[in-house]
Amino acid sequence: MPVDPKPGATLHPLGPIVYRVAASRVGRARLIAGGVFVACVALLAVAGFVTPDRAGMGTHRQLGLPPCALLMVTGYPCPTCGMTTAFSNTVRGRLGAAFRASPSGLLIALSTVVCAGVSLGVVLTGRVWVINWYRLPPTWLIIGVVVLILAGWAYKLVTGVLSGALPLR
């Protein structure tokens, strides 16, 4: 694992969490990264195409998707309510509005922007980022994403109930 430590830096015995290496199959790495880049840009372009709903959820309806079933039945949003609105606000630079729509949606949208940049870097340089799964076990990553989404949902429920905006009836 090639590591370029700074003088005086102490390294973790298991190595860094992420590091860059030259791809063993550069053409294939660039092709995959190009596909990831196109997917990220397409997702962000769709978010730019739709107009964010002022209520903080419901933007997905502009894409022909049905309304949230949980919201229709209970008056309370589901864990993913507001994510399309958060993406739409994020691409417009309205980070506060994106956070209010869905805190986890904002973080996922920003992660999509970072992913687009990283994949473009792979296309241009042929160097790939490697995750050290000994330092960051996949289970922890999955649990972290689930906790992030549930925390965003809890925020949305608590602020909605305290402001009187929820339940929707």
C-alpha cells in the first residue's frame, strides 16, 4: 500500500482510511469512473431540472412519481421525504433550504457532487481511490448511512411537529 507520509506524521498501524494508487487496468478504471461521473452529473441535472417544492417535499411528483404513501395515510413523512427537494435546492446553492427539506438528502447530494469530482479525477489521471476496509468496515458504512437517514427523518418529524406543520391533514 503506497503511502506518502508527511515528515513527522504518525501513521495508523493499519494504514490510511483512503489512499490513491495507479490503476492496474487504467482503461477499465477510466471507463468505470466515466460511467460514475455521467450518472452523478445526470442525477444532479435532473435535480436542476425540477423546481423545489416550497413545502419541502413533493418535488418528486414533477418526475411522474406517486405521492408518498406514508404521508398520505398518516400525515407524517417517510425517511426519504424531501430528498428530491434537498437535491434540487443543493444544485441551486440553497443549502439552508436543502437542510430543512432533508438533512440527509443535503449530505447525499453533496456526496454526489464529491463523487462526480473524484470520478472525473480518475478519468483524467488514471489513479484510483482505494478504501482500506480494515479501517472502515462495510458494515459500519452501511450502519452510518442508515443512522444518517434516520437522524434526518427524526429532525424533520420533530421540527414539523414543533412548528405545527405536521401532521399534514
